[in-house]
Amino acid sequence: MSKTAMQQGHQFHPGDVAIWWKRIPGGPYVYPIKVTVLAVTSKRVKVAAEDDGTYVTRFVPPESLQPQT
């Protein structure tokens, strides 16, 4: 994974498309999920994604997001 969003100084906005590096429970491994930003709070980013065939909404730390260009 490249530099995190926080290290890059990236600010997310509703409608942005990003990659969420989802951590697998119980281990140090992550895998990419394409997400759409719905809202931004002071500590988390609300995203919508398809995860394992189900559409989900999650609040994730901005460090786990990689902006898409």
C-alpha cells in the first residue's frame, strides 16, 4: 500500500471514489475494496461499498483509504 491519505494530506469529500484497505480480522492482512465517500466526520469517513456480494455502509478511519485519481 502506498502512503496513507493522512500522510498525503488528502481531504475526502462526498462523492469521491477511493480504495478502502479493509483489515482482515485476526491478522495483519488487508485487501482492497472500491468505495464511494458518503460523508466525512472529524475522525471517520462514511463509505458505501460492495463487500462479499452485499452493499454495506461503513465508518472507516481516513488512514485506511487511498484516493483514486
